[in-house]
Amino acid sequence: MSYSGIVTAATDTPQPIAPSAQLVVATVVGIAVIVLLITVLKLHPFLSLTIGSLVVALVAGENLADAIESFTTGFGDTAAGVGTLIALGAMFGKLLADSGGADEIVDTIVGRSSGRSLPWAMALVGALIGLPMFFEIGLVLLMPVILLVARRSGQSVIRIGIPTLAGLSVMHGLVPPHPGPLVAIDALNADLGVTLGLGVLIAIPTAIIAGPVFGKIAARWVDVPAPHLFDRPEEQQRPDRPSFPVTLATVLLPVVLMLAKALADILVDDETQPTRQVVDIVGTPLIALLIAVLVALLTLGRGAKMTRAEVAKSVESGLPPIAGILLIVAAGGGFKQTLVDTGVGTVVADWVASSGMSILLLAWLVAVVIRLATGSATVATVTTAGILAGPLVSQLSTGETSLLVLAIGSGSLFFSHVNDAGFWLVKEYFGLTVGQNIKTWSLMETVISVSGLVFVLLLSLVI
């Protein structure tokens, strides 16, 4: 099915509870409140999204009791559907780090690379580490690796660091089970397996352009040596680590299971066929990630000769750091449901249908604006998905809906700057000035965003 880029509103969706102008004002005011609370008052995004949801409902003229019900329904549904996946992903990522599996992947790839191919290898390292890990965790984990590799190779920290961070960031914005893509998939009722497959397909060329290619250019603009922060790493590596093939297979296991389900859904028409039924079950995101965690307990935990107590502590310690993320994601679901129930989605759908604007371009632009305002890729994703949920996607095919998720993800990464925690982490670790960080890290994020949109639009021509 070719993609026309134009949709019409469906008839079985929530009808507007107020005039169109009032709903548009309510949405704009609600988003503005969220942005101001996060950026000016430095309020936690969870509180900001909660307050913003109530503001939207009040300005739209919705009954307060109905507004609370909308928010709590969206909050609960999102926490149930996405929260478990985020929790399992956090457990897996922590075990990967504590077992030394992440170090094994890094050391193996870097050890087999020449100086010329090192930036390409580091992009692969960033992508592999970023696949199961949250961005902030992966960023902190990879910083010692980036700086030590740059010093040992004698190359600029930008030449080594930008490709690594590009691989990490691309996975964060485009590939589930990261929070942003998961929330958009849930809000837009996209197929996770199809989105995962298309996300990887787009992530590969995007990471190449924003990583090794742009990194070579950025290193000419900003040529700085790696700081001495990790010449003597404080944390000691485990004496025993799982092997590279075992670690890689464990990391890729949930991806393979989910992709297998997507392929089975496409290639096998008979839903009663035993193999199809088995693949459908094990490829369900919850089951795939649960299997991955259970397998990791053996392949990573026991493979590193960790005791049962050490394995249990590692898995348990992966949860506290993501408590804030879970609340933000769930509150984003509440905000989304408030927008849906007020009928603003129908208004936006009618406007897009009459304007002829591509829904993919619209999704990207909205995510870009919110990203620039809040500095949070996750907030940009959940807010944009909420605005577009409902009638805008009711007539899209499975593949088109997945491309919409990826357009939102691409927009959510646009131009990281001073209101983004990642901006300051990179600046301090690399020892850069604000200007140097903008010319490297910020532009790298922009290249990812624009490249991702371009590849989404190209795929839309054949999907």
C-alpha cells in the first residue's frame, strides 16, 4: 500500500467537547504550561505533565471529574502496557553492565579494529550497548570507554566519541524497548515488531551518517585530546566475564524474538498454525523481554561466575534509577488520554486532511518544537504521540503507523542544547566549551533527527 501522506478523520472517534478554536487553545496552553513548568520552574516532568493534563481539560471546558478519569485511565493503561517493559529492560541492562558483558562487547570490537576503522567500530559499540540500555545509563557506561580508547589510539575525543554517541542516541530515539518509542507505539496502536524492524532499518544508515561521517567533519571543527578522567578507572572489571558470542547472542535475543513474530504475522496467514502461535507468544514484547532477562541470569550472571546474591542484587538495583522514567512515561499516557477524550485529535485530523500536509512531517515538526522547548526526548515523544493519537492514525496501515512512530522519534532528538541533561554530561566528560559542544554533540543530534526523517519519508514511498 503506497503512502499518500493525507488522512481523514474517522467517525468512531471521540467527538470534540468544545469548538475547534477552544480545543486548539487548550492544547497550546497545556503544552505551554508543561514547557514552562519544566524549563522555568524546574518542576519534575511527572508533575508538569499531570498539571498540564488538567489545564488542557479545564481550558477545553471538560468536567473536572471526567478530566481526572481520563488522566488516571491513560496513566494506568500506559503503566501496565509500557511500565513492565521498561522495568525488564532496566534489569537486563544492569545485569549486562555488572556481569562485564558490556565490557566484553566493547573490548572485542575495539580490539579487532584498526585506527582507521575505529570510529566505525565505536559506532557499533554504541548501538549494541544502546540496544538494551537506557540512554543515560549507556552514556555514563560508555564515557570511560570513549576516553580510554581515544587516549590509547591517539585520536581526538570527538573522532571517537561522536560515532559512539550517535549509535547510542539513534537506538534511544528509534528502537524499542526504549521508553520513547514504546510510549508512541502504545499511544498510536502501532505494531511493536514492525516498528522494531523498520527502526533498525532506519537506525543503521542514520547512525553511519551522524556517527563516523559527521564525526570526521566535527573533529576538524573541534580537535581536542581526551581528558585524563579515566586513565585509572575507579571501578575494577570482573576477573571472569561472559564470552563475546554469548553476550552478543543474549543482547540480540529479545530483538530476534520480536522480529520473528513480526515476520510470522506477515508470512503465515493461518493464525491457528502451531508454529505461528508459539512465535506469536514468545515474540510478544513482555514475554520476549522476560525470556531475555531469565536467559541473562544464566548466560551473563552465571557466565561471569556471579553468586546468586550478586545476580539478585544486580537485577534489583536496576529498578530504582528508572522510577522517575516510569512516572514520566505513565503521566505522558495520562496527558495523551486527556487530549484524546477532549476530541482535539479529531480537530487536528480535520486540519491535516484539509491542509494536505504529510502526517509524517507534521509529527516530526511537533516533536521538534517540544524537544527544543523541554530538552527531553521522552517528553517530546509522549506529548506528540498524544496529540496525534486517535483519528489521525485510524486509516493508516500497520507499516504507516510504525513510520509515524519513527518520525516522532526522529523529531524528539533534534538539537540537544542547554536544557538537556545529556548536553551537560557530554560537555563535562569531553572537557568542551558550550560552543564546542554545540558544534559537535548538538549538531550530531540534529543530523540524526533530519536523517531519520529523510529515511522515514523514503520508506513511506514504498510502504
